[in-house]
Amino acid sequence: MRTQVVIIGGGPSGLLLAQLLHRKGIDTIVLERKTRDYVLGRIRAGILEVGFVDLMREAGVATRLDRECFTHDGTLIAYGNEQFEVNFRKHTGTSVTVYGQTELTRDLYDAREAAGAEIVFNVEDVVIHDAGTDRPSVTYRLEGNEQRIDCDYIAGCDGFHGVSRQTIPLSVRREYEKTYPFGWLGVLSETPPVNEELIYSSSERGFALCSMRNANLSRYYIQCLLSDSPQDWSDQMFWDELRRRIPDAAAEALITGASIEKSIAPLRSFVCEPMRWGRLFLCGDAAHIVPPTGAKGLNTAASDIYYLYHGLIQQFEDNDSEGLERYSEKALARVWKAERFSWSMTNMLHRFPEQSAFDLKMQRAELEFLRENETAQKVFAQNYVGLPY
């Protein structure tokens, strides 16, 4: 087989790139190691920056998003029983969009299938060949048979554990990582959200987040020990602990119910440099991870897709390689700013082991400065709604 671009990874970033390229007449094949149902069963974030929504519209897959999404003009930040709002529209003129990643991925799958474009599921033993040359290829096994695709370029959208980043020689890539000494216990429940805006809450007992997917589907998180497992937490234990970590008014308004999904995610900051090697380009979690504080994971993947998509169009339509040559430089410049924002929010809102009394006073000062200072709120809002591409 031959195609112009092989996309490894059938999650939202790989599918979005495929759809954008398809609308420009560029052939792609998407390789996914799991089934469609498995990918759609993964519970992920649902806060989209304005740039991501614009890309969905450009890809022609925003009809349901525009109809069903929630627009958030701000967010609430709490500490103890204190609470204040950072108003995004006031400070930036824009908002963020709440639309579940599962629904977004479903829209992209439907568009791919409607176009008759190829997605190969259940692939195994993916190997990238000759990415450092002008004749790259990808081999994989499907139902026990080896397949080969020759191509012009390869987009590695296969996540942190995928093959793409590992293909870049150790002599070329450098990895930067910070692991955090706690995780997030997340619960999804068919209950109305406790507030029309997200609540990020810092308390003496640890961090909590009140979020939502739609009018009757809520997503809640609490900071937990890395040694915990979801089985350690009954639904009642979770709801009781969440109430202790959010302001009294929110605790009283909280409507609880049986969890339909419960999981623990460790927190990590990670960046791989460079994000390009020859004709292989890394996107999203294949190249970088952020803590979920600040909702930048999916959105940094979208900015990678923006830069790569425009670089490929520039190459195929104008025979100009400038966009691809500078892809890693442009993507990393924005990635590191998103890393900084997620890291700073994580440090401001969580309880860390062995924090001193001084450290706790500094956290409190950070929160109060943000509450009282218009300039600090503007900077926060600019980062939260998304820095320009």
C-alpha cells in the first residue's frame, strides 16, 4: 500500500489531522491498535480552547459540537470556604467550550467513515522504517499478517506508550519529566453539575475539582495517594470527601449518585525534544504530557495538529518545506508555555507531602493575589482559554 501520510493513533488528534488533510485532498491511512468501541469507551477531558473549536469547524465536524456544547465564560477558584471567579470573557473576549472528548472522537470517526477514508483497527507490532530518509514506511501486523505502507510523512499520534517517540534515536531526543507525589481519583456520575462553572478547590485535605460533561453527566476529582486504588473508595466515601474539600454552599448543593466510572490518574509533566525526526512528526501525548490541572492535554495536542497540518499543506500545495522544518520549534514554544501554566496551577492548588508552614502561606498568598489582582486574572484567563497558535 501507499499513501501520502500515515497517522499512527486513532484518537482525537490523529483523527482531526486526518479529517483536515482529507478536506484538502491529501490521502491518509490511520492505524489504531484498539477497536473503535475501546477508543470511544475511554473517559477523558472535555474542555476545549477556542483554537481547538476553530479547528473542528475547519474540519467540517463541529455541527453537533456547536449544537450541544456548553460555553463557559469563566471558572471558580476556591480555597477553604472562600471562592472567587476568573471571568474569561471579561479579560480575553473569549470563552472555553465544554464538550466531552468521547463525543468529539465519535464525531471524527463518523466523518472519517462518511468520507470512505481508511482506518485500520487492531493493528499490532507497528514499526516505523527509514523515517530519517525521504522514503519512510510503516509495517504492522493485522490478524497475523504483516502489512506495509509506503508514504511521504508519518504523524505519531499514538500516545505516551506508543512506538513513535521510541523510534527517534536516543542520541537525538531529550526527555524532561516531573512526576507529582499524588494522583487524581475521578468519578463520573449521571447527576447534574453542582455549578454551571467548574470549581477548582484547594483545601487542607487536598485538591478537588467539580466539572461536567453535560446537563446530567458530572465529572468530579479529588487528590489522592498514588498508592490508592479505585476499589479503596466506595461511592459514599468519595462524595463525603468531596464535600469536605469544596465550599459549604457547593457541598450543600451537591447531588450525588452511583458512579458509572471510577479511576485514578497519576500526574506528570513530560516533554520530548525534538518533536520531529526526519519525516516523523510527534503530536500530543507522544511528545508531551501535562497534569490535568488547567485542561491542557487535549488542547496542546490540537495546537500540534494545527502546526503540522499547515506545514503539510504548505509542502504538498506549494512545495515549500518551511512549515515542516519549523514544526518542532513552533510546537515546543507553545507546549512549554502550556506546561508552565499546568505546573503553576498544580502547585497553587494541591497539598504536597512535607509542605512547611511557609510553603502553605505562599500557596495562600498566590490564591489571594489572583483573587485581588486584575492583571493576574487576565494572565490566568489568557492561558486558560488558550494562547494563540
